[in-house]
Amino acid sequence: MDALSDALTTGQRAALDAAATSLREAETFAKVELRRPGLWAHPAGTEAEAFYRIEFEGTGEVWASWCSPDRYLSQSIESELMWSRDDLDDMLDEELVDLGWDAGALKPLKHYRDDEQLFVFRALLPLRGAALVAGDGENLARCLMAFDRVFCELGDMKDDDEAAD
């Protein structure tokens, strides 16, 4: 078994495998990979150094996040949200609904810099990690697709060509 599998239950691994398969088939991301601490998806069509992640923590909490080592990218997103007065949680909720999310409401996003020196926007999912099964993979995939739809339109995540339009 690989190091990722050693850290996960059989159900968690099955859900991540199913999510990764869905994301690859959707061709939404440039790269989808299973690695510690979970599932990583890299956005397509942007030069931005960022990725999305599903991870498990503590007593079975499931988290989804946007991550980047680039302080200026994070600040560009914050700045756009401040000036537009858009609510990031509402934007994410709308995309989740559009994608068919049926697992309940996410907890409000938190924004911080983590121990790995990554800038993170992170939300707790209404799923119990210990109870996940392969069928939960679709919702995990929907969640990362919603994150991508929201964040790829913010700040410097947009391509220069798109920003000029």
C-alpha cells in the first residue's frame, strides 16, 4: 500500500478514487492526484500557482480548500472580494447547487496562512470522513469543481486574456 492509503480508511480511499476519476473524466483540471493529505486538483487554463484539495483531519472531518504559496495571488482574491462586496460563501453555495451537490451546507470559509506557508481558503464539509464510501466521491468531485468555478474568476487566477475582456 502507498503512504496515502496507510493514512485512510477503505471508504475514504474509495471516495477519493471515485472523485479523482470523476474529475479526470470531466477534464476540468490540468492535473488530479492522490497524495497526502488527500486529493489535489490543479486548475487548468491559468498561470496561477494554486490548487484545490480534499483532506481528512482529526476525528473524521472532511475539508475542501483552495491553496497557494503566492501571497499576492491570495491578496488579489481578497481585494476583488472586498471591492465587489461578493460573499464567497454564497458564491460557493450557488455553484454547489448548480453542480447537484446534495450533502448539505458547508461551514463558512476560513482564510489563513497554514504551517506549510500556504495561503488557504478552507471549508468544512458536512460529511463524516470515517463514514465515507465510494458513492461520496461524486460529491467530493462536485465540491472541487465548485471551488474551481468560483476561484478561477477571482483576482489573478484569471488568465491575462480573460482579465482584459
